[in-house]
Amino acid sequence: MADAEAEIKIPKTYKAVVYDKPGTISTKVVELETPEPGMGEVLINLTHSGVCHSDLGIMTNSWPALPYPTPAGQVGGHEGVGKVVKLGPGCERSGVKVGARVGVKWVASICDNCAACREGHDANCFKQKISGYHHPGTFAQYLISSASYVTPIPACLPSQLAAPFLCAGLTAYSALRKSGARAGDQIAILGSGGGLGHIAVQLATRGMGLRVVAVDAESKRGISVASGAEAFVAHTAPDVVGAVRGASDGGVGVRAVLVLAGADAAYDGAVGMLRFGGRVVCVGVPEGEGKPVRGCVPVSVVARELSVVGCAVGGRREADEVLGFAARGVVEVRVREERMEGLTGVFEEMERGMLEGRVVLSLE
């Protein structure tokens, strides 16, 4: 191990992008001192990081549920890919080697011992640490991470294409599994043309045999249909619920609705799109306090035997599985690469709903 590390030159400082004015859309490229990995930790030289809507929420302090405001100087990001360049003490049992290409997810580390961890609910670990919030995130050239929780990246998958699967792909896959839909079922995906949505459509149609009614802005029709949706409804249509039901077999509604858009309006019609016994999967987090889901009242849920479930993000097993889909070419993420200096502009586009697919920062 020492010989391998000796061949890798680790600089004393590195570049990172920080939120310099939390509460607003503003980022700054800074120079930071390269940290030393501690017990059970690895130092990773990151080359790429996806940009997620969750990063926007953290930067602008628009999620009241977070325990404290984002501090100035916070390094954001949680979809990072790079190579391990140094091991801290106690990493032997993790199986991670110097030179291995790994990914860092939204959940950077878990305790592996609480009730949630023991039952396989990584996203609900009582002591979880979030990348880009609890500690430095992946908008950086170097990063310390938990050796036991990094995700191996398939050798055949380019890093810039792998990065979005560490949150967008992982969350989409977990949400589809939680939907209860089976091959041949129709589902609606709200927010179908975004970074998360276009992956979800592909996973549903190409990987799981589902039929998708896509809902998004008219400008996202092309990417939604190209990803495999059999029908598309613009979210500005006079009667979105009626249009989705009209696209379903017999007009009785879809088996499941995945709400990937972080907007109250997306939730308003979700319940009305369902057929009897259907399920809404809540993924997108609206800014502010949020509003109750219209139509999700006891009489509706009871009479039609509906259910509503939440999906924060997937676990490490699901991360391996969704990267397998990507490695086999079942799913192809639409990526636009940007430099670190362009991150503020990317967030401004994101806020205006102008982004198609996923933006990935090149950190080299």
C-alpha cells in the first residue's frame, strides 16, 4: 500500500467550489488545504461531479427541515467520481484499494449499527452524514470519504456518465422499486425531462418493462419521448389530470405516480391520476414549508385504496444495481459538462427550469 501511495503525487492544496453567499445563488472557486484521511477514511481525487436540484436547495436555504442554515464556505455536491489516492488507518477490511475508482453519494456515510442501518434503510440512518452539507461535498478536486460507504464504479462506465447515477439514477431506481409497479403497468412520471426524470423514464421503460406517461414543460417533450415515454402531457395543459387519465388504459388512471418535480403544483394532481389501488411516490421536495397534497384525504385514499410513500434516496445495494443498468447500456444519461467556474450559471438555469438532462462538472 505504501509503494502504491508513493507513486501518487498529492498536492498540498486543491480547488473547490463553495457557497459563498448562502441564501442566494452564488458560488466561488477557492483553494483549500488537502486533508489527511482519518480512521476508516479514504482520500479521493475527484474528476467529475453531477449537479443536483438538492444542491440548489441547500445553497439557498430553501429547505426548512434541515437542522441549521448552510454556512458560508460550504463545499457543495454529492455525485462525485474519482480515484482513491490514500487510505487512512483501519481501511483494510473495507476492501478499497489505492487506485480504485469510486463514487460518493448523497449519504456520504452511515453508522451501520442503528435500527435503520440493520434493516437496510441507509437513507434513514440515525447518524448519517450528507455530502455537501454535514461536511465538504463533491464540487472539489479532493475529498475525504468513508471507506466502507464509497461505491465501486464499473470499469466500462466513463466517470462523467457514472456521476449522475450516484443520486439521480439511484433515487429514480429506488422510487420505481417503491412504486410497486410491475412489468406492463402504466405509471406517470412528473418532471420527466430533468436530470432525475429522464433517467427514471429510461429505467422504467427499458429496464423494468413499465409504460410511462410523462409530464413536464413542453420544452421537455423531446427528451421525455426519446427516453421511452409512450405519451407526453405538458404541465401547462388545461387539465393535466384528465390528460394523464385519458392516456391510461380505459381512462381509469395509472398504477403509480412518481413526483420528481420539486413543486407544490406537481403534487396537487398526483392522487387524481391514480387508478384504484394506486400509489404516489413522493421524491421532489418543494421549497418552503410545502402544502398538503390536494386530494389526498381519507375518503379518497380509503375509497380507492390508495397509498402514498416517500423516497429520499436509495441504499448502497441499489447504487450497485443501478450502476449495473448503466454499465450494460440499458440507461444513458444525457450529460452536459461544465467547468467549476460555471456552476453559478448552471444553478441559475436550474432555478428557471431550463435544464435538460444532467449537468456534470469537470474538476480536472
